[in-house]
Amino acid sequence: MIVLYRPDSEQARGTESFLRDLTKQHDLDPRDIRIINMDSPEGLSLASVYDIMAFPAIIVTDNEGAYVKHWAGDLPLMSELVGYTFS
């Protein structure tokens, strides 16, 4: 799972809280979540590759790195995200 957001934005606190709750409620290893600053070179590149224009964004890939689904602008329901992450 890849999370793209701007740590210094007004959405940062909500995104960070969502990720903290996600790892606790669904017993996820935080190391399985790549958190990337949208304004970094890697963040800009990923946003371009996945055609993401709104943030925060969450990208789910399979174990081989193939695209599964993404959400941009609004955070998904945790149960929906976990369903795609572990399906």
C-alpha cells in the first residue's frame, strides 16, 4: 500500500490519524505501508504514473507491484481498503 500526501497540509492530521487507526484496528504492520510526501520526486513520479490529481491518495498494489485500486482526495472506508489490500 502506498500513501501519498502532503505532511504540511490541512489534510495531514486526518491522514496520519487514519493510518494510525488502520494499523491498530486491522493489526497491520506499519512497514507494509509506504508513506510518501507528495511533493518529493518519488511522490510526483507516482502521482504521474497513476494519474492522481487529488490528495491524500492511497494506492493498492499486489505483491508483485501490479496496480489493484486507488483512492484520491478522500480516504476510503477502512474495511474497503483492507478488502482490496488482502484480497
